[in-house]
Amino acid sequence: MGDDDGATARDEGASAMGTETHTAGQAPDGQVPDESIPRGLKPFWNKPVSELVRLDEPPIAEPAQERHRIYSFLLAAVILNYWNGNKYGEAGDYGDWRANQLLAAQPRLYKGGSYLGHNIAALAVDAEGRIIDYDFNHNDLFDSSVEHAESRLVRRVFALNQIYEPWQVDGDSPKRGRGGVPQRQEHKVFATSLTDRAERVTPRSAEKVASGYSTLLSDVTVYTSLESCAQCTGIMCLASVKEVVYLQPDDSQFLIGNIMRRTTRAQGPGFIAPRPIAGDEIGFAYFRDLAEGNRDFGRRVEHEPFYQNGVKAVKTPSVTSYLCTDNAYQNFAAASAEVNGMSLQHPDYRPDLVPSALTNQQALAMATDFLTYVKSVRNRGTSHRV
Ligand SMILES: [Zn+2]
């Protein structure tokens, strides 16, 4: 719910300029009638943008930060395992930006092959800490600008839930097994935990069961390697994703995640955008390194083209180009290495209100198991359109 003081446009008045071209709902004197201001924007209408983007969330305790870092390091390792950096093809000159990834370079980081999408991926984790699935950006594979990791992942999880119906479940359901046969399909295809185990947890969860898909993911945390865009924030909002942890900021997305979080909470009941959690809020040290690496790339690329082939020279300060560079690779490699070497300070921690949750120690074990699985898949996430 809203946590702001509810100041309105009338209090401070709008500029008198531009009254000849006033928009619908705007009075001739330039002021906007209170009833015309969208509910979620009312608390911010005459405040600076800095107020709109400022998150007002409780701090994350160290044991929970450590838990977030486990999945963040895992996500870095998933990306590193399926790294592709040849954004403009194998032929051509990438200068010094990715000298260690050229096919002829030694030591060789890049194994060759088609560029399938940007080095951006996302991971979905349920309330118990169980990993549901991952997916990559597949823009190039589908020749599309909207096949982003988070939106693909959310649509995929919905699809998984849609096609799988457990026929053998607990309780007094007509599907209850007979003849003393042990129940094997307690969960749906994935466990959002509070949702699936409503009768054992809280009354609030029971409401979720009744409300179906709109709250199916309301206990799910999405980890994404790059701050989410408007599309992905919108999809995660409509999916009621609980929170989104991002490993690198993306200034080009104008803090849309923060804006949607603030405005959806201010408008009251309904869809609430996920809480954005920046990597530096959870002690993910590479957040700053990736941000600085990207800024350095942006400063230098105009004079040191990212790519040229005799016909064109690419000088655009694009974050997805930065994510092809050796600097980005090295940051992901360092973060990835921490999955195996992580020494937990809070091994027995589990989230409040979720007694069935994995401990941090168990979550770390699951993360290393999951990485083994990801490596065995031998493709860059799901290749289908969802
Ligand atoms: Zn996106």
C-alpha cells in the first residue's frame, strides 16, 4: 500500500505556461483536476523525479544477503558457461575490446559458433529457495528485440505450470491416491512453496490458491544479470513476481523498475511491481565493477570502435556490446568462481515464515547441483519461443 503523504497537484499549482495546448483532463489554467491524476502518481505529482525513483524498502539483513549472493554467483556461472561475444560475427575487427575471445587468441575463451543473444540471463527461485528454471536473452536467435531473459523466463514458468497438472496429491482432494499408495506429486511442476503448501503455512497463502495465475509467482524471486527494461518489469509486475535482484545497473532503462514499484504500491490493491534489489544491496561486489566497466566502455568506444569490418564502424555505447568485452567476461568469471569457493557465514539461515525452506547451506548445494545440470544441457537455455 501507499506509504506517501498524498500531496496533490493543487497544493503547489502547475505552470501557467502552455495553456493553449493543454491536454485532455487539464483545466485551461494549466492545472490538472485531482480526479484526472492516476492514483499511483498522485503522491508524486508535484515532487521531483528523485522522489519518484527513491525506493522505500526495508534493509536486507546479512543472512538474507548471503542467500541472494548464492543465486547471484550461480547466475554469473550460468552466463559464463554459455558466453558468446561475437555480436557482429566472427569476421571483422573488435580491436582490443575482446582480444582474448578471438578464435585465434590464446588462451582462447570463445569456442566459436553463432551469436544467439546477448550475455544476459535470468533465474527464477521459489520461496523455499528451490531453483525453478533459467533462460537467456535470445534476441538474435529469434531476430527480435523483445526476447529478453526475464520475460522469456516468466512466460516459460507460466507455460510449465499450465501443461503440468499433478494428478496424485495430498489432502481430501478427489485426486487423492487410494490403496495406501504413497503420494508422489505433492507439488506442481515447480513449488512456489507458500502457494502450494497453503494449508500448512498462512491464511494469506490460502487466498493465493483461490486467485490462480495472477499470484502464482508471488513468492518467486527473479535474479537477472542486467537491470530490467520496461517490458520485463511490466511482465514481472503482471506476474506478481515478488522481487528482482539485478547484478548490473542499466542507466538506459531510467530506473523503470523503481518507478513501477513506487507507483503500483501507491495506487493500492492490484498488481504490484517486484521490488528491485541492486547487487550492491546484497554485497555483490561485481555490481560496481560491471557498472564502471560499462561506463569506461561508453567513454572510450567513440574513439576505439567496438567493431569494424571495412564497411562500418560501431561506436555506439551499448551495454550489450560491453557485455561482449573481456572486461565483462573477467567480472563474470570472478563472480562465477565464488559458487564453488563460497564460505558461508550463515549456513543455517532460512527465511522467516517459510519453515520448509532450504537453509543457506542447502541452497548453496542446490546451486552447485544446478550448475552441473546447466552444463549438461548443452544449449543456451530454451530455444523455443514462449
Ligand atoms: Zn527486458
